[in-house]
Amino acid sequence: MKKYCVLLMVISLAGLAGCHPNLVVSKVDCCAGGMIAVTIANRGLKTAGPQLTYIEINNVDAADSDKPQTQYQARVPQIKPLGRWSSEAISFDKFSNPSGIDLMTLPRLNVVVRADAKNMVAESNENDNVYDANR
């Protein structure tokens, strides 16, 4: 009898976990003509409310303490379960650039995209929101 109670509890908890949104960065198109576009997907079974996604572009050799070197905030509307949102192409000149680096002359870039950067959406998995790659 105990086995069945434990099994029922595990199934119930698994069901509850799947009833939350789960935002992930599903696609990044970068750098052609000094533009970037991102796609954020909701892999959860509940609608994700509006949130902010931060896009950073850094010099590949920049120390973590110097990041972000440039940043753009994308306001993402709600995303339905298993749905996605894609940005328009964002020009590099739209990024804040406190470091004054010229993104067009860097031979390699470090691109970081943080979905739900301000934790505005309660998700089933908060650990899969970041895309970090060198290009």
C-alpha cells in the first residue's frame, strides 16, 4: 500500500512541475550585417507572462568582471504553452555600450542571451534560461 501512495505522490508532483512555463533561448541569429535576432520558446504547459530578455555582446577575451560590455533589453510579451516569440532583427547600434567597444570590428564575439533575466516568470526550470556562445 505504501508503494502505491508514494507512486501517486510522485506522479502528482511531476504533473504539477509540468504545469508551469519554462522559458528557453531556442535560436540566436547573429552578426550578419551587425544585426542579431533571438527566439524564446516556452516549453512548459502554462502561459508565460511578459518578461525581459537581456542580450549581451562582449569581446571573447573580456573577463567576466567586465561583462556585460554591451546590452540590449527585449520586452517579451506573454508566450502560450509550447509557443515561441521571435525578435525583429536588432542592430548593434541599439545596444548600450558603456565600454565603447566597436562591435563591427571585433573578430569574434561572445553572445549571451538571458531569457527572463529579472525572474518575472515562475518557471518549472530556472536553470535553462541562458545561451552563451562565442562566434
